[in-house]
Amino acid sequence: MGWWLLSFKGQKEKKVMKRMKSQKYTQYPSVAIINRQWPDRSITKAPIWCSVDLRDGNQALPVPMSVEEKVSMFQLLVSIGFKEIEVGFPSASATEFAFVRRLIEGGLIPDDVTIQVLTQAREHLIRRSFEAIAGAKQAIVHLYNSTSTLQRDVVFRKNREEIKAIAIEGTRLVRRLRDESGSKGIRFEYSPESFTGTELDYALEVCHAVMDAWGATAEDKVILNLPSTVEMSQPNIYADRIEWFCSHVNHRDAVLISVHAHNDRGTAVATAELALLAGADRVEGALFGNGERCGNMDVVTIALNLLTQGIDPELDFSDLPRIREVYRRCTRMDIHPRHPYAGELVYTAFSGSHQDAISKGMKARAIDKDGLWAVPYLPIDPEDVGCSYEAIVRINSQSGKGGVAYVLEKDYGIQIPKWMQPDFAEAVQAVADMSGVELSAEQIHELFYTEYVKRQEPVVLKKCHISWDDEDLDRSEAESTLISAIVQLKEREFSFEARGNGPLDAFVKGFVKESGLDFSVDEYAEHAIGRSAGAQAIAYIRIGSADGRVSFGAGIDSNISLASIKAIVSALNRLP
Ligand code: KIV
Ligand code: ZN
């Protein structure tokens, strides 16, 4: 369809849609890889995880964490189960140095946890990093220098050999300082930073040089971290690069291939997942994807993705509310309400058809608790991540009868029968439409009472006595129930006595006769609310008048017969 404007002369002119400047950009090169393997593989186990919350995550915060906040964050990461934690860039900041010392001197690092420190490949920074980790039982020294074509040209103005030399020199120094320290617990990681902007063969060449400089062996492996420092391509191309790298690297058994994806294209999790298929052993990332620009790869999402495939993620996210709370407090960052698994709204359904399906799925689930998780619209059991079912269904003007009924049953034990659900949903929808906001379970409950239970106009039941002719428990005699009632209808008060085969029947007969309003009961349901001796009974009713009007009512009383009579009065009061 064209866009048309009217010119001064009243003639139609076509408005040209503004085009974005796609010619400014070019396609990322694909990898010449024959017979790629990764698309046919599956992830079958958790990778080695490394949290970079305290370094990459922290470095991207408008207000970086204080030492105390870092300690809280570290303890959180330990409690989640991270065994490798990058704790900072201690040579770059006094706070980070102090924090690393605090961890070591304070004995805060569990024996099975290895801290990792980042350093540029510069002598004084490497030396300072070793000072920071002195006394740590286990540590990884993570050395990096940018190898990308662009940075070589415009930032460092160095050629390939010169950039490679920086990596080699840095590695040799780390090796020497490790040997001098006599510590058996120091390992080495090297990142060709901006790997995604680096020619693949050159990245491999630099990594080979680093492996040689380190003297990597199967017993003393080098971690080669191949970062998607800036996410520049589709995840499948990154996976191709990882597969190519894994199949071309010398002494594959002497290296651990690590990936570290940023989220510039919004696909960091997919990038890391495909990289695992392509042969990566280790994944670096941050909670809720915190990190430079669009963030680091989100470890919560990737780990819970594994869980939902039946794979133990070896990280414990069973208490997401607590993790969210510590994360927010320490980082002062928000978590998007629609963040996968963790957002405040992800276990909530507003739409009627979703609510209905969830509510049915939950009911089916109650019967088959040990079976595989299968509830429509919920890829994970909210309880597995510490979220409660109550939050699942929330009511606004988009909600349907199933959701409204679910909320009342879940929170108040009121099981509105199916044939009455549309009637109440209409009342809820009218209020939600008018207010334009979400209704709480409490408001819905209150509305149910106002709409049905508390109705006192035009009919008021002033007195009601029920008796039976005999003590025959079978009530085998027809018309054995006698009711005497006093009723007010608008300004008129009348009393009647009537017989029926039950209280409801007797009341209807008496009322119809005395009031002149002819109606019959079309549907009826009842149940107890609560289980104690003091439980209440609730009755639901649908009546149809002789002139074709239909109305629904509900009554609550400790006596079930009275509850049903109150339900009739309620329906009479709602007759249109
Ligand atoms: O994104 C990146 O490349 C980094 C490196 C320092 C590993 O954070
Ligand atoms: Zn990074």
C-alpha cells in the first residue's frame, strides 16, 4: 500500500518511505567448513561454568559494586554453585585489589572454588595481578589482548606479528611468575579479545603461540577463551568458528575451549548453546545477562534451558526470588519483567485462553505429580525456581472465565461451576475494563460477594424455617419438606408456608405462588468451603423466568439448605 499526501493543489503525491542505511553495513564472513558436525549434536551435560559477574558485569555498572556488595555477590555465586568465579581486574582498580585480598585473607573462598583475575598483557599489570592472588589456594590468571583486525589497525596500529608478540610475552611472564610462586593451584586462561572481529586463522595462530609459550599439556591445560566480545553474526556462524577452531587446534587435549558471548544481537544464549554443540567445554557469563552494552550471556537462562531439557545444569537456581533480590541490591540493576525464567511476569497469564489451559494443565498435573512436566504455556514448573503458583493467573480485561474461576478456587476455595463462570467473568471484565488495571484476587473475591452473596434488593429473606414431616432419613415421601418464610419484595412484605421435595423446591413453590413471579431452577451446584467443622457451604443456582429471563445467584451459609435458598434470593435479585 502506498503512502499518499495531498499537495496544495489537491493532487495526490506518493510519500516515499524512508530507507535505513543498510549500505553502511556488510555481511559477516561465513566459515569455509565442510561437513559441519554441530547441527546434528545435542547438549548432554552441563559445561564448566565461570561467572564474570564480579568483573565484566561489575565493570558495566553505572555505580560499580562496593567491596561489601562484591562479597555478597561472591557468596551468592558460591551458593548457586559456581566453581570458577572471575572476581575482578585487580591490577586496574584499588577496590578490586582490596576485594580480592579480602576474599583470600578473610578465608571466604571455599576449597572447591577457583577465583579468576583478569589482566591485560602488560608487565606491571601482570605482576600486580600476582600480588592480588598471593595466598589463594586456586586461581586462574586470565590474560587478554585484542587481536581484531579493526583494533590492530585503528587502536594499536600494530601488525599481526606485533600483536601476537604481546600475547606471547604476557604468557611467558605469567608462566614465570607462576613458577616462581611455587603455587600448584595457578592455572592460565588466554583470550584473543574481539575474537569475533579476528580472522579465524590468525586467532588460531596466536592461540598456538600462547599454548607453546605456556607449554600446555593435558595435565596443565590452557583455557582458550574465544570471546564474542561484540556479537557480530548469527549464532550458527559463531558455532562454525568454534567447530573449525576445535578441529584445527593442536593438542586438543591440552586446551579447554571456553566461550564468552556478549549480547549485541540479542542472541548470546543461542551463541553459547550452539558453541557447546560445536565443542566448547566451558562457558563464561553473568546473572541475568549483566555486562557491557547489551550484556553478557545470561547464565540463568542457559542453565534453566538445560534443566528444561532434562539436563542437570549443576547450578542451583531453585530460589530465584532470593537470587534476584541479592542481584538487584548489589548491582542496582533491574530485571526485565519478561526476562526468561526470572522476570516478575513470566509465570503469569492474563489472556483468558492461556489461563484456561494453564488451569486445566495444573489440574491434570495434580493427578500425575511424578510425571514429566507438561502444563500448557509453562515451559518450567514455577515451583522449581522458587516461584509460587498463586502468581500464575492474574486478572485484567484480557482475562477469561477460566482465569477468574482459577483465582477464586485457588485462593478462596470457591469452585464456580462451569455453567456460571461466563456470568461472573462478565462482571469481572466490566470492572477491569472500567478501571483499566489489573484486579487482585482479593478484589475479585470482593466482587463475587457484591455481585451475588450480598445482594439485598429487591428481595430480602427475612426469616426462613425448614422442617420435615418425619424423621425418615431417606426423605422417601414426596413433598415432605415444609418451609415457612418471611420475604420482603420491594415495599411489600409477605410470608408463606410451602411444601416440596426439598427446601429449594418448597421455597420456589411458595415464593412463586405468593409473589406472582413465575420461575424455575435450571441448574444447581453446591460444595463446602474449607474442611473444618465450622466450614461454610456455598450454593450456586441458575433460574429462568417464565418470560424468558435468565439469572445466576450464589448463597453462603453454614447450613447447606439455607445456602441454597439464599442462592435463589441472590438470583432473583439479579434478574435483569
Ligand atoms: O568480552 C570480552 O572479550 C572480554 C574479555 C576480556 C574476555 O570480556
Ligand atoms: Zn566480556
